[in-house]
Amino acid sequence: AQPPAAPCALLSRVRLRLADENVSEVSAEYRSFCKHMLERDQVHSLPAAAECVQVPRVAAAPDFLKTPFLLSRAKPSKAMEWTTDFWRQHHGADGWYFRARSPIFEGDASACAADRLTVEGTTAEYFDYVGVLQKTDPTCKAEHSIAYPRLALHSWTPFVSSARPLFDKHWRDLMPAGLKDFTQRWVKIFAAVFEMDWLEFLSRFFKVTVGGPGSISRLHCHNNGAHEWYSQIQGRRLFVMFSPQDVARGCLYEDAGGRVEGALDFVAACSPVDIFFPSERRHPKFAQAKPHVVVVRPGDTLVIPAGWWHYSVALEASVTLHHPFWNLHNRKRIADEFNENFDQSRMPPELQAQAARNLQQIREKIADDDDSDMDE
């Protein structure tokens, strides 16, 4: 039986949109997760893969990031107070896009209506929606999927706007201790060349992802060779990660795309593989993959090295703070990340040429950087 209806403005708009577009089935990605929850005793079990490797917990971050690991903080970060209740109370007026599939990918333009579903609203509306999902469909029943479709608030950037004072006061406290992250000092170089506020620009690299149970981040690789850490603030979230070696063997059947204009959370590489029930006909090499799996809990920080692919799904109402970062081992690509902040199509040729010269200057400065303690 369908659970009792709960008043929710965002959910009502989503249902109307699905009805207007004659969508009778939600995304295949979410249906697969529902089936996985029903049929598997362990949420981190992937029987179709060659082997599942449990992500280790370490006392200190290694200098060279080779495989994913979990860190626990010696003392709680200020961010642990930033739950859905906090965001709703203090920053609920922010607007954002909520998507059935996140992050957005260039190829989504030709996807089915269920996969393309995007609804705009305030974050307060989204937090209410998350509460409804947690109360009425916490275990992601397949028979409730069209009544309670899943949308994600992915890679929200509140620190650029309404939460900027919060960021200015606490950004240093957000960083996991001992993790080599040179993003700050290279952002300062970029900001000095382009005469920008370096702290405002740095705030763009700290993002918040929120979701109700069953809210999915598709299998993808972070843009521009970034490492990334994920600090779990509220709820549990399952992460499934694949090594560059799995990609090289063709296990993930990579789809490559370009920049998605107007989207702050696009990815240039994602995978069509259903990791829970892969097609033996379309994706037979997935059987050779050796995913690394972990369920992160409040207080955990998961570190994913550059080149690793990852899928994640909220197991309950979830808030995750995450940050792409660069250091001496992956610095060659950070200038490409900086370049994505320019809309070349809107720039006259002389400004494009000037921006290219400035970026080359930045590349050279970063290439010459050593492992000193400047700006630390």
C-alpha cells in the first residue's frame, strides 16, 4: 500500500511535472537501487563485481594519495552543526536546481524524461521534501517510487552567497588535519593575476550535497584530476569507488562529454553501468572490477584520490560537505579548473587572448612551486 500523503510543495510540483510529461516510471538508476535494497542483506554488497574491498580507516593521511581512506577528526568540526535543520533555518531562501540524475552530464540532453527531471526551488522546500521521504519511504520501496521520486540537491555552493560570513569565519576548521591541500595558495595566485577576492573564489570549492534516502550521485570521475574529500555531517551515505586500473581495463564503459553551460555541477566523464545489476550483454567487463566500498557516518571524512570513479547514495536523510583539491601530485590540472570559470563564448577575442596569457602565467607559477610553508 502507498504510504499516507504528506504536504510538501516541492513534491507536489515534481508529481505534476511527471504527470504533464506522461512519465510513469522513475529513473532506471533509482529503480536498481530499490531492487538492491529489497534483495540484498548487505547494502555494500555488489555480487556482480570480482571483489569488493572495504575502505580502511587511517590515523593520519598519507603524503601520496593512492587509494580511498577514512579519516576521523580528533575534535569535531564546526560543520557538524550544519544539519538540514541548520540550513533550513539560516539559508532556506537560497535557490537551487534539484535533479533526478546528478551531477549533470552533457549526454543527459538526449536522456529519457525521467532522467532529465529537474525542478527549481528554494533549499527550504528541498529540506521539507527530504523530511517527507525520511518519514514516509525510508527504505526506498519500489512500489512507492513514482509517488516519491528522488531528486538530489547536489554540489550546492552556499558559501559563495548567503553563507559567505560562515565560510570566512570557519573555513580553516573545515580542512581535515594532515591532508596536503595546496588549493588555497594556488587560488591566491589565480586571484592576484585576475584581481579577484581570493577567499570568495576559494569558497566555490566547498560544496554541500543533501539528499533523502535513495538520493543518488551517479558513477563519475571528478573533473580536472582533482582529489576530493567528503565529510559526513548528517545521516549515512554509501560510497562505491573504482580505481584508475578498472577504468583502464574498460570495466566502466566510460562516457565522455564536454562542459554543460550554466551548470555548476557538471561532469565530463561518467559511466552507464548499473553497478548493482549490470547488463552481462552491454557491460560484461564490469565482472572484472574490484570496487572499494564504505558507508560513511557523521564525523567520518572519506578521501578519494584523483582518477578514482565514485557512485554514492544516501541511506537516510544526509548532509555531506565536500571539497575538490589539488597538491603537488595532481597540480597540472588545477589551471584547467580555473579556466572553467570563464565563459569563452561570451568573451571578445582580445579578452580570450588575455585570459589565455594569464592562465599560462599561472600554470608556470604553479609548476615552479615547491613544498614550502608559504601562505600556510
